[in-house]
Amino acid sequence: MAEGEVEKGEGMLATASLHHTSVVKREHDQASINNQEEWVMELNELIELIDASSTMFMSLTDKRFPAIN
């Protein structure tokens, strides 16, 4: 194999490696974004539950202890 062909093959291999690395990074980044979006949705649901619980608790304390307010 001629020296030029070896260099060309090495260059193609390097290009393919960079492309693969880029694709893997992009997939990892997308998975990370999806995971973050899932966490945000879970946290929003938790906040809604806490808010509803707080409202319910305040409603109960208003009825039992009207002088507090």
C-alpha cells in the first residue's frame, strides 16, 4: 500500500471517529435534556401536591382555629 493511501485511510478513520464521537455526544446530550425535562415535570407535580396539601391544611386550621388568622 502506498504511503498516500495509508494517510488517506488514516484520515478517513479519524473523520469517522470524530463523526461517531459527535453522534454519541449528541445522543447523550438529548438523553440528558429528556431526563431534565422529566425531572421538571416530576417537580412540578410535587409542587402542585404540596400546594394542594397546604391549601387543605390551611382550610382545616381555619375551621378549627379561626383566631389564628
